[in-house]
Amino acid sequence: MTALYRVTVPACTYEGDNTVLLLQTARYLLKFLQPQSGAATSRAAEYLVNASLAASLQGNALDPSDPQTLCRIHQLRTQRLLQFAGQKMQDKMASGGDRMEAWNHASPYLVRTAEAFCQTFVVTNFFDAVSAIDKSSAIYPVLHTLATFYAVTNITERTGDFVMAGALSNEQVLQMYEKWDQLMVKLRPDAVGLVDAFDWARASPLNRTDVLDGHRQHLLPFLQENRSKL
């Protein structure tokens, strides 16, 4: 148990505490709820202020394989979660709480919003990268399937978010689960090849060894020195 603790706990904070990083992202996202803040709208976040985003999904038949549809579904989910988190803060302050109390009260919703924003960023950029590949190449259909699988997996794992946002109906959720099942079958023959394909990254100086030099020089001695005496 102590060995498991020593390995697991540092892994959560190698790049900084995850919750703190997510809350920092949420702090940036909240600026888009305040037009007077003058926040610069990046391409990655411009959909947050798109008032016609929901309308773009209404009245259209759902195509679980269409990248544009999957991106818009993710975008609407993030937009609505942000609005919901912002409303939670406003309600707390309206009831007499100060901004810090309101921030703490809304923190679980803000973390969820930041996670949704990051997933939307990955989905959008994944599909953009795949679209730049020659469609006649053998790798294109595999990576397109993988990108679709990632997007659909997000939906199946956070179904409530997408339904609450009005991005999907109950019937459409069932379509997503059916698509998820089909994609797993389709990806299975390429699973080993996809994993092995990451070997190309060994050309990077960061991957010359399985463990970075800094781990052996600094982190490993620290863990060994502070090893539990139990």
C-alpha cells in the first residue's frame, strides 16, 4: 500500500495540481460572460460567445460520424456549462455572499467547465489535424475513426452534460452509444498498430530514455529519502 501511495500521489502533481490548473482555466473562461471585460477571444474560445450555436444544431439529423457536428455538440456543452457555473456564482453573491464565497461555491462546476473546454479543444484540433492528411493515404481512415471514437467516448462518459446543455436528446444519446460500439469494433484491428506508432516520438530528445534525467537526479532521490518507514 505504501509503495502504491508513493507512486500514485506524485503522478497527480508532476505538472501542478490538476484542480488548481482547471480553476485557472475556468477563471479565464469566466471573462467571456462579461463582454465589458475586454477579454481577447482566441480561436479556441470564440464559440463561447456564439449566440447562434444552439440553433446550428436544431432541426438537423444527427450524424455521429460528422466532425463538424461532433465539434458543435462539444462546444454547446462547454458554453452551457460555463453559463451554468457563472449563474451559480451570481446566485451566491445575490444571496449575500462575497466573490470568494461564490467562487468556492461554484468551484465544482467551474472544474467541470474547464474539463469540458479542454476536451472540446482536443476534439476540434484532432479533427483539424486529420483533415489535413491526404484522404487517399492509408492512415487517414484510421485516424479519422480514432478522432471520432475520442469525441463519442466523451459523450458517452458525460452524457448528462450534453443532455443538460440541449446538445442531444435521449434518442440521440442512444445513437451515440450505438456508434461507440461500432467504433470499438472498427478500431480493434488497428489498436496495436496505433499504440506502436507512438514509437516515432523516440526521436524527440525528451524521449531518448524511458525516464527523464531529472527524474533520476531529483525526484527519485526525494521519494527514496521520504519513503514511508511503515
